[in-house]
Amino acid sequence: MNVYQPGAGTSHNMNVNEVVANRAIELLGGRKGDYTIVHPADRVNMAQSTNDLCPTAIRISAITETRFLLESLAVQSRVARRLLALTVGSLFPGNVEIQLRRAHNLFERARVGVLDQATASRRSDQ
């Protein structure tokens, strides 16, 4: 899929709909391209405007990637706790852990905010 697509966004919209449909098909145990399970136009697009696609795709990506970031922060916190016990942890007890916890909370609030915004815009469309 080309990153830059001229026009009103219809081709970009359909490309994303096909990617989402194929991923849903895989998650449901089917084979990519079996649109009898999840059809890109009928079940994914569901009469959305092409103007809805990019904000929705950005929200899905933000929520997904933030989850991975939060998992990574949790791992880093555990590693830092072990390492700091042996090194500068005696000089600055808990400082890195506090910073990692703050970062985790910040990203979690952002993720919740994106979810709230997505559901609010979805409710206003109905």
C-alpha cells in the first residue's frame, strides 16, 4: 500500500478496510481473503465516510501501541529494580522506579483518553 494516495481517500479507505477485515478473519480462525467471514465493505466499513478512516486508524494504532509501551515499561521497571539494588539504588532509592511509574500512568491516561474520544465520536455518529 502506498503511503501517499491522491484523491478523496476512497482507495486508502478500502485498503485499510481490507487489512482490518483480513486481520479479523485471522483472529476468527479463517484464511485471509475469505470475505464470507468478515467483508471489508459490509462489515468493516459499514457505510463510514472516508473522512472517518484516518482518525479511526490513528486511534486504533495509538491504543494498540500504547499497550505494548505499557508492557515494556513494566518490564523496564522490574529490570531497573534489580539493577538499582546493586548500583546507584542505594544512593537514589526508588527514583527510577518512580519515573517509570509516572511514565506508565501518563501513557495509561493517554490511552484511556483516546478510547473515550473514540467512543464519544462513535456515539455522536449514531
